[in-house]
Amino acid sequence: MIGSLIVLLILTETFIFSTDYFNKPQKSDAIIVLGCKVNGENPTRFLYERTMLAGRLYKEGYAEYIILSGGKGQGENISEAECMRRILINEGIDDEKLILEDKSTNTYENLVNSKKIVEDKNFKDVLIVSNKFHLRRAKLISDKLGLRTSFSGVFVKDKWYTEIYGGLREILGLMKDIFK
């Protein structure tokens, strides 16, 4: 019984974490960074790493704009989008290339609200950035919304236990969003 559960866990985690392995980042009109918790005005490690990856991809010419998606939650003095904006400006990225979506409170809203920006700006395709464990669900939602996407994800090695836990949580999130 325990052996079966371990095999199921390994297969599920492989499924969750494999999205960006099979879907490499492509040059796009914009990068969408999915938000993550802010502590006061400071990014969590996951938000910081997502934002830094988006900045690197931007500097490598993957997109001309970055959509920063995330509202202001409990315990957050600024929106997740504003927190990411501050990081990227500090990294030398022009504020005019940053588009804030600061109303969303979850992954589904991140993508619905970002899609409105994509349509308003006449962008054709987007590159979605998040943690690797989060990309499978982001792909499911973006496919349902009709977004043309590629993906790139971070794995924070020194927070591997939180990454694995996040992957397990994504199973529930995936099931919820499949039936949405």
C-alpha cells in the first residue's frame, strides 16, 4: 500500500513539474509573471525568483513587455505586481515596458485579467513565468482562455521542500480548475 502511494506521488509530481520541460520558452509579445505572496513590501523567495527569471528572459529578448500579475492580499502593504515592478526597475528594466495587473487574487484571476491586457495591447502570444510546480495549472487555465503561450519556470533549490509541497497543493488546484 505504501509502495503504491509512493509510486503515485512520484508520477503525480513528475506530471506537475514537467510542463516547462516539454514546453520551452518562445519569443513572445509579452511575458506574464504570475504573482505570489508579498510580506509587507518584500517579496517572498518564490516571487523574487519568478521576477528575476522574467527579467532575464526580457533582457535575452524573449519579449518587449512584461505583465506583472498579482493583487494585494492579506498582510501585503503593496500589490504583488508593484513588488515585482520595484524589483525589475532595480534591475534596470524600463518602467514603460512593465504593465501592472494588480487586481487578481488567484491564478485563475491572474490569467483572466492578464488576458484582457493581452487583448487590449493586441499581443498575439505570451510567455508565462512562475514556479515549475505552478506551470501545469497555468497551462490548463491559459488553454481554456485561448491564450497562445509558452512557459518558463523556476525551481528554488534551497526551498525544495516548499517546492514539493507546492506540487502537492497543485494537484488540488488542478482538480478544481479542470471543472471550472
